[in-house]
Amino acid sequence: MPQPLLKINEIFYSIQGEGRHTGMPAVFVRLSGCSMGCPWCDTKYAQAAFTEMSPTQIVAQVQKYPCKNIIITGGEPTEQDLLPLLQTLKQNGYQIHLETNGYKDTDVSLFDFITVSPKRYVSPQMLQKADVIKLVVGQETDLDDLQNYFAYHNQKTQIYLQPESNKQENIDLCVKIIKQNPFLRLSLQTHKMANIR
């Protein structure tokens, strides 16, 4: 039976630049496409450009790198059928992280770590499954709406504020909010600051 093809924007080996695993080497598998179309998206290039690849082809590509950490990102990866890819990666001993906007309730049993970065709509079930909830904060952010996510903080789930575009005014706003809510954490996009791909 032929494997389903996934729309892959890019596969590359780099360093995780944000969140709890900042500094961790990882192979990034970026899937193409996202139905949200957020105006502030920093991966607009992943919306249309893709190469169709089977799970076997993807694993053959990631095996070129000396790393067992995989980050599945997008676009929005949960809009495609990931199960055959996840099964193949697990059979080859990979630790798999998911980065998702969380609008679609997804079976996360094969993932080792889940980051949900909510956009216009997010599934409450996915917020409960998240290891990290990453909230992008800018000058237009509705701070009252932002606080609605704080209730999901618990021993499993950590909440990070990420300043939009690393702008100083947004960093200052995040720091102010975190100092008022000390269970929160700051996530800077260190890969952009260090000019790391």
C-alpha cells in the first residue's frame, strides 16, 4: 500500500531558538500550508511552496543529520495526515516535538513534546495537552484575552510570552506582564538575534 504524501516546505538542521528547549539541536520538518492566514505570520513562505514527500523519503532526509530531535512545524502541520510519518520516525528512534496553532484537536500520543501557539481560534483540548503554550505579544495584543490563557498553567503546562518580531517595545511589554504574573516565562527568538537559520 503506497504511503501518503506530505507537502513539505523544507527540512533543515539547526538549533531551537525559542521556548523551553532554546539551544537544543534539532532537525526541523516544516510542512506547507495553513488555513489561518494570520497577518503577522513569520513563516508566510511556507504557505504555498512545497515538495511532496513520503514518510520514508522524509526519514531518509533527516537521517543525514547527527541528531535524534525532530521538530514538526509549519505552516500548520496538523492540517495533514501525520500518523504514518510519526510512526516511521518513532520506529527509527526519534524524539518528536510538535509546534501547532492548536485549532484542531489532534491525537498527540506519538509526540514527546507539544507547543501550542494560539491564534484566532484554539481548541481547549489542545491547550490542555500542551507542554508549552506560547503567546505572541505585540502592541495590538488584547491583554484581557491574553489572561484567559493563564488558567491553563499547571505542573505540566508552562506559559511563555514571546515578543512579536523581537521588537524592544514588545519585549518591554512582556517583561512587565511576567513581573506581574511570575509563573510566566519569556521566550525570545534567539535564532533571529544570533542570525542562525
